[in-house]
Amino acid sequence: MKKVLAATAITSVAAVGALTAIPAFAGTKSVKVGDNYFVRDGGRPTVTISKGSTLKFVWRGHAPHNVLKKKGPGGRINSGVRTKGSFSHKFTRGGTYTLYCSIHGLSDMGLTVKVR
């Protein structure tokens, strides 16, 4: 009986330790890439996400577009030119990123991503 209680106590402690070791889950947000806009909401859109989150860019419309990083921490972001499908990027560093479509330019098709 003592062995069973000891094993149960060890299992309970291990389970609590495992639960506290699980990091908060970062989410995924979608950004629509339409004919000459990122997320249509007038002006240059801004998306705020948590560090470790993923942005999924989903192509809608018919014109070719790409997603490139103009400035921000870390390495490059480059979706390649496409007219359909999706591209995902996980943001592991906090900061402010400026993304754009090189075909249509920053002023017409820019996106600010704030990673907290």
C-alpha cells in the first residue's frame, strides 16, 4: 500500500510540474492579400500579435503579390510572388515590422506588424 501511495504522489507531482512547464500557446492570425491591399480596412493596416505567433497570408483576388520585410528584427521575410495559396511566418522576436508588396509598393500595399 505504501508503494502505491508513493507512486501516486510522485505521479501527481510530475503531472503538476508538466502542467506548469507548458508555455502559453501563441496563435495564428490570417491576413488577406487582395488585389492591391493587405486586410482591407482603409489606410495602412496594423496587426498586433504575441511573440511566437504566426501570421498566415492568404491570397484572394487575381493580381500577383508578394510579402517582403522592409524593416524589423531578425532575418528576411519573403513569400515569393504568387496569385493564390498562402504563406506563413512565425514571429519569434518582439518589435515592429514593416511588410510590403514590392510589386505595388509600401504606400499602396504596406502592413505594420507589432509583436509584443
